[in-house]
Amino acid sequence: MPSIDQTIIQAKVTLQGIEPPIWRRLLLPPSLNLAELHHVLQAAFGWRDEHLHEFIIGGLAYGAPELADEAAAEDDPRTFEATDVHLRDFDLYHVPDPGFLYHYDFGDSWLHLVAFEQRIPKDIALKYPACVDGARHRPPEDVGGTSGYAQFLEAWSDPAHEEHKVMRQWAGRIFHPEKFDLQATD
């Protein structure tokens, strides 16, 4: 049996609340900490890292405590340091189902389910982390969450809609809700 550092975690990350689903399949080194995973997820989905984020694992929040504490109310739970948790920790502590949430943009509240699918042998010819599959383009930043995205798509796809032209200009020429470019994402 190979050691933890000789394997790669294959994970599927799915944006919650949108059908058909928007997802990415990632190959992740177990040495990644949650702060590094945040940057991988930003790149994989094409987010611009303009908003706060946190990971929700077992009811606890992990992120940047100094930023979360500034925005938190007195009754909010404490945020733990994301750099203290590595993906290999799920193996070390024998977590049976290491699925957890990545919460990006507390206003739009984009929740991503991170599900570990399997461990695969590390291929020394590949560079990790890597995106190896996915579906659909992520919503535009600041679109207003899942309900705002539904309204946006309605206007974006209907040339007769009064906001069609404005939404097309706002989203830009490269946006198409069904398009996923694996080569550009990886």
C-alpha cells in the first residue's frame, strides 16, 4: 500500500443549488492545506477571489480568522485557521466520509460540496493540483446567488427580455452557461 504522499486525492466539487450541476473533478496532493485548496477552487471555477470564504467541516468553520472576526457578530461561531488543516488529515484521523463545504462570497452564498472520490497513485509526469473534468461555466461574480443566477439566465437567454442586452454585456462575450473549457481551467 503506497504512503499518503505517494497518492493523489481525486475530488469532485459541485456548486450547490443549481441544476443541471456545475462541477469540477480535481486531483489534489494530500499535502494541500485548506488555504491552498481555496486558491485551487478559485482557479477551478474561475472565481476572482473578491469575497470572503470559509470551509465548513463537521459544523466548524475554517478560513482566515482575522478576516472572519472582523465581519462576525458576537453570536457567530469561531473561525479556525485554514492553514492548520491539510487534506492528508482526513486520512490520518480516519474520517469515513470526508465531504465538506466550501462557502465563497457570503453575500451570494455560493456553497460547493467537496467530495473525496478516491485515492489514485501519483503520476510523476503530471503537475498537481489538476482539473481533469467538469461541467458548465460558473455563474458571474455578484449575480445575486442562486436566485439571482436564475433571473440572470432568464434574461441572458431570451432576446425578447428587457434586460437581455444589458446582461449579455455585463457577463461578457466569453460567458456561456453550458461551456466548460478543461484546457483553460487546468
